[in-house]
Amino acid sequence: MMEHKLIAAGFGGQGVMLFGQMVAQAGMIEGKHVTWLPSYGPEMRGGTANCTVVVSDEPVASPVVDKPNEIAIFNIPSLLKFEPMLEENGILVLNTSMIDREPTRKDITIIRVPANEVADKLGTLKAQNMVMLGAYIEVAKTVSVESVFKALEAKMTGKKAQFLDVNKKAIEEGMKIARQQLG
Amino acid sequence: MGEKIMVKGTEAIGEAAIRAGCRVYFGYPITPQSELTEYMARRMPQVGGVFLQAESEVATVNMMYGASSVGARVMTSTSSPGFSLMQEGISYMACARLPGVFVDVVRGGPGLGDIQPSQGDYFQIVKGGGHGDYRLPVFSPSSLQEAVELTIHAFDVADKYRTPVVIFADGMMGQMMEPVEFPDPIDPSTLPSKDDWALTGAKGRKARYVTSFDIDPYKLEKMNLVLQETYKEIEKNEQKWEEFMTDDIEVLFVAHGTVGRIVKSAVKLARQKGIKAGLFRPISLYPFPYKRLSELAEKVDIVMTVEMSSGQMLEDVRLAVEGKAETPFYGRLAGVVPTPGEILEALMKELRR
């Protein structure tokens, strides 16, 4: 059985929730079972926003996860909180534009993504979450990029449709970075 | 059925109500269910329905009483302190035999509490927070698809037995997203007629009234006996539950709602350790499925209840188990959500005893 248990975490406003929603939506498009649970606990007061996404071949039992096997980390407080919780041999995708310290775990796969710089070069800093998303799907293989594009097209309609291309480009750049690091 | 779409729990319940033919919604905002009120504010005008934000929860429930007495499919949604304010009116509706669907998105309490998920309203919802001898059918969904199905079912049960019905949700269910498939909408004009009791205008027939009052105790007792007969029927016909991996159980968990699905993961973790655990998940909290739980209790030594409360459903579990097994409890309070790992640990502690 395939089951991805992902936590995406950062500051409010970094697009962490949308990151998670796109993974969940893409999973649904592929016919998988998915749940998306926003951070809705006392930890919100600490200043971090996070969401838990489960993508599975089987119906999802708990949308609450003790030990994620994948984490996408957008800021230092989230790294401190979630790195110790990561499952053995798990995957960590790190926004190095925001985080100037090294993870301490040695057993895990780490993808370092200068997401803000990459997004800035594309013309919009806001797309940094999509750079992270591209890197994440490349390393975790949770969903295909085609499904993520479809999810994005469903989400970005009306006035937001003009941002579709730059977001897709950001995802592709993120994938490239992960591919290079995976060798 | 349409295609699958990702929705929030609050939206799933709101849309399900509209597809069930509900065209009248009264509400008053309170976290964590304000998105449901907001959804109804947006959707009701689109389907030619009525959305009305009342001045308080007390007003809301009395508006429910009024709209229901003329035959409308009515709904409100609120969260714990708001539901407390509605209790007097709910008791009136129960006595007047008025259908209506209430959604309580339970949050941490007591008092003003907090805005995190909880199941601490079990006593209030299931045992009746209002006065007098009444019961309310209560359904506790554990996934958004089930929330859709139970919301529609709640309207049917409410109309069939002429009683208020409660959907027991919690803040987690309200905020999470999951794919759901909505059934095709019901045309409200095709719903079973309520002309035999509703106040539809007395032209051409004898006048009638809807009331929760009779000064003559013998007459009021008669009204009460009709209610009691109705509850007997409800207890006979409306029990719902799910059994998960219970074929070969050594240990049985009991949990409802979102905690029910979290416990499913704990069951799987326990089985990886070689402990034959299973889950009994009551879906109807009233009528509580005592008989089936009693049968399952005979197969095990431990029936462990898990709740986001201090052990309120636990009392019903013990009534069902009748001392046939140990009945330990694990609960988190005030809005803290238990994780599968914590639940497994609580079970291991019991097994080591």
C-alpha cells in the first residue's frame, strides 16, 4: 500500500495551505484517497501555519498524523518543530531562502530549495510555494506534475488565471532543482 | 451522483442540506462553524431559498419553530455555546413535534472555552440539554462523504418522526477538506406532504394548532405518550454503526465522529504489533446501538472508549457492556485532538496492567 503523509509548514502568508491543497487536489484527480487538514490546534498561536495531507491507495483513516514521512518546511520554527517528528528515512524539502541553518537528521533525504530567489527571478516572489511544490513532487512522487497542473487550473480561475503560467513555470523550476540534487 | 470535488466540511454539510430540499436556514455566526452560515448566505438566494441571520441563537431556534410549523425543511448550525442557548426552543420543538435539523460543530468547553475541536457536547446533544421527557436523533459522521449522507438522512428522519435531529460534528470536521460526491438535488416540491399536520391555512378544513403546551396534565401526558411511542420506533429503526476489523478481535475500541477515524489508524498500528484490535463506531448516538455493542463485548476483555471529552459517551458504552469486559477510557479535553500514536500508547498501558 502507498501512503504519503505530508506536513507543510511555515509562516502564515507563505502559501503553505495552498501547497497542501494542490497536493490533495492532484491526488484526487488521480483517483487516490486524500485528506487535507489545516493546522487547527493550539500551536497556531506560536506563529506557524501548517497543514497535514494524506494521499493513499486506501481510504484515509486518520487525517491526523503522528509521524509524517514527508515534510515541506518554509521557516525556522517549523524546521525545529517538525524535523524531529519526521519518519525514519523520510523526505525533507527545505526553503533555504528562509532557513539559514542545517537540519540535524542524517537518515533523511534533504532537498534544498532557494525558493524565494527562484520565484523572484520568475518575476513574482509569491510563487515560492510553487517552486517548493515542484521540488516536493519530484522527490516524493506523490502525484504527477500533469495532475498538479490540472489542480492549479481548477483553482486559478477568473482573475487569478493570469498567474497560471508563472506558477507552472515555478513548479517546473522546483522540479529541476530536485532532479539535480537527486542526481 | 456527480463527480468528486474537494470541499471543506462546513460546505459539505451546507450543500447537502440544499440538495435535501432545505430552503430555509436561520443562523448566527460562531467559530468554528461560521463558514457554514456564510455558505448558506451565498447559496440560499441562488436556489430561491431563505437565509436569515437572527439576532441571537435564542431567536434562531424560535424562527426554526415558526418555519417548521408551516411545513418547511429548516436548518440551523451553531457551535457549543450557541447550541446551549437553543435548548429551551429545542425542547419546545420536540414537544410540538416539529422537524428541523441542527448542526452542532462542537468546540472546547465548558464556558466560552476555545475554538478547537471537541466532543464535550455529548451530554448536551445526546441526553438533552433542554427540559422534559424528550429525545433527539443524533448522527455523528466521521468523514465528509458520510457528513453529506447523514445530513440528507437527518432531514428524512426529522420529517418521518416529526422531531428535531442533530448532526454532531466538531471543529476538525468543519475545517478539513476531503473529496465528496454529492447526490442529485431533490426538488422540494416532490417531498412528502405535511398537509396532515402543518399550518397551511384552514380554508376548507377544520382549524388546527401546533403547540408544546397543555394546562391539563392528563392531556399533556397523552402528548408525552405519543412522543414516547415515537422514540420506541426510532430506537427500533434508526440505529446506525460501523464495525472496523472486528472479525477476530481481542480488544475493542469505541469512538465516534472524527475520533472514530483517528482510532482506525490506531487499530492498524495495534495490528502491526500483533494485537487484534477492532473498532465499534456508533453513528447514531441516539438511538445508541447498545445491543450490537453488547454482543461484541462478549468477545473481548477490554472495551476501550476514546473521546475528545472527559468520558461522556463512556457512560453509554458501560450501559452496553454491562460489566462483561473492562471499560477503560482515553480522552483529550478542551480542544486537543488525540493522535493514533497516543491512542495506541494508552491501549498498551491498559494491556500492561
